[in-house]
Amino acid sequence: MIRNLFLLIVLNVSILGFGQEDSKYYQVYFEKDTTFRTFYRSHEIFTERWDTLLNPKFWVKVMELPSDSMIVNIARTREILFYGKMGNYTDWSDKKKDSFRDSIRTARGLDSLERIFVTQGKNDYYQFKHAIPSISKGIELFHQFDVDPWYAQAILLIESPGKIRKSNVGAYGSFQLMKGVARTYGLVINKYKDERKDFDKSAKAASRLIKEVCIPQAKRILAKYKIVPNETDLWFRLFTMHIYHAGALNVEAVVDAIKPEKGGKELITKMWTTSAAGFKNASQNYSQVALASLIKLDRLIMDDCHSIYDCGNDLTKVE
């Protein structure tokens, strides 16, 4: 039987998310498997209206559609023109694809230079339900390591949700660590063993990387432009995530190209459309995907949970 403590059954379900805006953590009871899971609230996504931007909305749709669906969108803004089944589009010749995109520009009255993307659905990759146990565990470990648990949740939603995968550049494990980074933080990787597969050890390495490299480098890059961030601001967390993904030098290059006068949402959205050094399409997409993943998690919890307990700012496991 659920204790009276859990009779706070979704008391504040609205566009603003769960509970009070000054709370950080919440625990959720899933009746289907009788488990409690810990999550970190990202209410700023809704209060600051990040969820209304075209780019996160586009990635939410990518995460919802199956792999045999295609989303026709404007590359510059990620505005969705239409989506649906498009047969064997990936097998079309380049000439046929060009002709198709030209027909879209003509039908929509778009400039001939406007780039049109046709993006495949990826709901088979973003298995968020399977990632829930690891998210809860990752949050608790990052808290134990004295590193902002928001990063654990965001990384586990983006990098390898629900599965352990190896990327095409060699990153591996739940936190998608490169070999060199993993070894720097004490993980053993040889032909017999790869400790990136060990969740706890990978979590510790990832937390140290964020604390010792990503956050200090983020502050250094911003300091060049006299921007002093609040570490818990959503835009700064997204900025730091770009360093986790692309590396400090590539993020510095794109910031130097932008030459920002201030931080905030404006800087992040400019990064979505600016390329420099190795900061290209995948890097531009990274914080967009982070936002979309957090939006999807919010919806998943609302759909599947039985009750929610507001933990405030204390990560205390409810028995």
C-alpha cells in the first residue's frame, strides 16, 4: 500500500511541470513494477519557454516517430513542414532527392538556397522507459560524488538511453566515454576488459569530467566575454553539455565566432545555427536533443507514474 506521503498525487500538473518551482528533486512511484525512482526537475524548460522553440519540438517528434517515418524540415530553423511514411527514401538517388527537395521549396515558396532536411524517426533509439532505472541511479551517484545530478539525467537520456552502445567514434558505455578520458579517470580498458561498461565506475568518471574539466572550461570561455554564469541556470548547464560532447576547444571556437554580449537562451540558440572548427551539425544539435529528451521524460512520468513526491532540495531516499 502506498503511504499517505504519496497521496500528493500529481497535485500541480500543469505546463509548469511538477511541484513548486524552487524544488529540485522528486520521487515517483510506478505502480506497474512497484518501484520508486528519483528524478531531477527541469522546470525552467517550461517557465522559460524552451519547450516552445522549434528546435526542441522538432527533436521531440524525431523521438516519437518510428524509423520508417521521415520528417521534412527546414534545416536552418528545424520547422517541420510535414512528416509521415516515405517508403525507401534512404535508397533514393542523389538526383531524385534533390528533385524532391526542389519541389518542396517551390510548393512552400522558399528561397532556392534554403536547405531542406529529411530526417528519419528514431523512437527505436530513444528508449526512455528502459533508461528510467539508470537515470535514478545516476542521479544518486552524482549527488554522492558532489556533482550536479542534472547532468547525469541529461547524459543518460541522450547518449545511450536504455542500452549500452558504442558510437562511431569509439565512445562507449552509458555515459559514452572515450577511451582516453576513461583511462584518465582510472578505468581499465584493454583487450580483456572495458570498465566503461561498469555503470558506477563510468558515472564516477563522467562526474569528474564535468566537475574538473567541463564546468571550469565553460566558465573560462564565458569569462573572455565578461559573462559570469549561475551554475544552476539551464542555459549554463546546456552550454556545459556542449563541452562534454564537443570538447572545450570546439565550443570556444563557436563562441568566438558568435562574440556574445551576454549568456542565456540567446547564446544557446545562436550556437544551434553557428559552425566553427569541429563544432558542426551534431554539436549544434546536442543541447536541442537534451531539451527534447527532458521534455519527453516529463511527459513519460506524467503518463506512467502513479504518484509524485516533492523532495524539495534534499535528495533523501523515501522508504
